[in-house]
Amino acid sequence: MRSINEAAHRYDVDAIVMGSGTKEPGERFQLGFTAEQIMRYSNRPVLLIKAGQALRIDAILCPVDFSDHSSLALEHALSLARAFNAKLAVVNVVEDISNVYPGRPVLEPQTIGSYTEEQKAEFDRFLSSFDFEGVTAEKLLLLGKPHEEILKLVRDRGCHLIVMGSEGRTGFVRLIMGSVAEKVIREVPCTVLTVKNKAAQP
């Protein structure tokens, strides 16, 4: 794993492409130790192609949490959408505080509504700094557990590629992108591209 990261740094590669392990019906994909470590610690984009899956880029899903890492992920997603004339869905998931901090009371519907409106406004501000020209895109603001909503979208919409930051903001009604990314990578049936700030340590 260390030699791969060192080679990626030495040759200043644009991305690392890896394959996942196999998957039995009803089970998660087996990433293997090397793939898991590369995705976790590499400061280069890592493209993980799931076993038995052809590489198609017709429909892209990009989960965001407004962090620098998710900004970088959206930049990559937009570039890929333009290059492959693919549809792009940008999703932000509002998570109930009772899911983030177990033991806290479940939020009342009106309270959830106010947080959702605040999240929608922040979502709009976040997206306003990106150029969507030439891209068929939609934004989705969902309420639920982030990895579950992301997986449901992939299955329902037949997405071929997920582009996501491997780290992100944490806390109240935020995507916990580190743990969310790992859960999605293990369970999602399609190809995943994870991106991280290149200035991070390899």
C-alpha cells in the first residue's frame, strides 16, 4: 500500500484505478486490505471498479456536505458529466440529530422543517459557486440516514458512478463523509470515485 502511494506521489498521477473483490448475493463487496487502505490514505483520486461491473458513465451521483472535500468531488463530477455527456444528480442528506447523537430526543416535525429550510438555503449557496453549464443536473435534498439514502438513489436511478469526498464536515445535520463514504463504498453496486485534497499527506 505504501509503495503504491509513494509511486503515485513520485509520478504525480491523476488517479489510482483499482478493482474490488467479489460479492456474494446479499453480502457487501469485499474490498481487500490494499484497496481499503489506498482509498483511506491516498491523497489522489481513487477509482474503484466493482467486480463484474463494466465501466459506464451515463448517470453520476455526487453526495455533498458543503465541505472542501465535497466541493472537490463536485468539480470532478461536473468535469466527468461534461466529458461523457452524463446526467448528474447532486444530493445532500439532512440527518436527524437523534441519528448523529444517540440518546438525544427525536426532532419534532416542525423543527425538522426549519432545519430542512436552513439546509436548503445552504445547499443553494454551495451550488451557486459551481458552473453547471452544459450539464444536465438536478439537486436533491433528502431527510434520512446518509448512506441509506445514497444507496437507495443508486439502486432506484441506476447510477453508474458515485463521486464523493472521502472526508468532510461532521456534526449537527451534516453528512459524516468519512464513515458515510466507507459504508457506501462497501455496499454500493456501482463504480466509486473518491477524491481528497491533494495537499493531504500521502
